[in-house]
Amino acid sequence: QRLLEKGAKTESKDMLGQTPLSVAAWNGHEAIIRQLLEKGADVESEDKSGRMPLWWAAENGHEAVVQLLQPKR
């Protein structure tokens, strides 16, 4: 949260091309995902393997995170 308050970029990518949102989705961190989404994180950002945060959440069984990342109807 402090990093976001200090202006950290939500779309920074690591060496695998993953954004903070992808990493949070992979690990099931709902609170962090909510904060990143509030700051405008791109849910469709793909990493180097072509996977998006939603894929990582589903692959790792984080159902609540999957719900957060699904497109709103």
C-alpha cells in the first residue's frame, strides 16, 4: 500500500513479464489485488508466457481472486 501511495507503477514487470497484479493473483492476495485494481492495474496484462492474472488465480485455485478479476457483467 505504501508503495502505491508513493507512486509505484502498477504495470511494472519482472523478468518473467509479470506485473504486481499477476504475482498477487498467483498467490491469492485478495486485499492487494483490490488495491491494485483501485489504482488502475490492467487485468488483461500478459506475461512472457501469454498468461494473464486471471489465469494465474484459476490455475492456483484462488476462487475469490478469480471472482475479483472476471469482467463485470
